[in-house]
Amino acid sequence: MKKGIKILLKYCELAVLLVLAIRSDTKSYKINNSLIVFFILIGSMTNGFLQGFVGFCDSLLGMTLPIILLFVLFLVRMIGAGDIKLFSSIGAIMGREFILETLIFTALTGGILALILILVKKNGRRRWKCLYTYLKYVVLTSSIPPYQDFAIKEKEDVFPLSCSISLGVLVKILLTQ
């Protein structure tokens, strides 16, 4: 099978995954586990079919790296389990190198989106105060509680990370292909 067709197949899987994840995340702030499992299986099988054992191993690494790298953020509830699982399913489809770069681009696009939201909602002072209070508590108590205990609880101040993840994927594709 030609390289262009292989890439197109993986990009189609990726596009369908991201559209469905955004749809689910914007409606309920959750990403359906069956969606994640389906695309992890499809991505692993596709890579196994296209590249044999090496492709299957690349899928496994791409799926595992987000869990390892984002675990601390999950523990302090700065990122949800569904977001990590979405990264894992992207890694299963696209492989380890793609997911590592996507994590970086997602952090950048997420930061830009957060800054835009803060400017639009004019709640920067409140957010900085919340972060300061959290960091002060961490230092004074030598413990790391969930950040959500200190964070603003209003849904209007939260945006689905699947949007940032999708933008990170798009930026990665546009800049590196």
C-alpha cells in the first residue's frame, strides 16, 4: 500500500475521532469510553496491518505515553481522565512521535485559548488569585490537593479540552507535514 494512502487512512480515523470527541465533550464535558476504546482498537489494528509488529508497538507506545506524562495533572484534577484517554486514542492511531508533538502543541493552543477566554470574560484577577491560593497551600502544607478544590466551579469558566487537543493536532499536522 502506498505511503500517501496509509497516511490518508490514519488521518481519516483521526478526523472522525476528533469530531466525535468534540461533540461529546461540548455536550456533557465527558468523552464516551466506548468511543475511546473503539479508536484505540482501530488505530492499533490499522498500524499493525500497515506496518506489522513495529506499527503495533508504535501504537502501544503512542497510547501509553499520554497516560505516563499526564498522570500528575490528572491526580491534581487539572485534566480529566477522558482527555488523557483521548490523547491515548490519538496516540494509538498516529503513534508515539505524533502524540509527543501533539501534547506540546496542545499545551500551546490550550494556553492561548485560556488567555483569550480570560480576556473576554475579564476574570484574570480572580483566576490568578485562585492559582496563588493553591500554590500557597501546596507550599505551606507540603501536600498536593486537587486543584479543583481551589478552582472556580462555574461551567462558563471551563472549556472542553477536546477543542484544544484538536487544535493541537491541527497545528502539529500543518507545521510538520
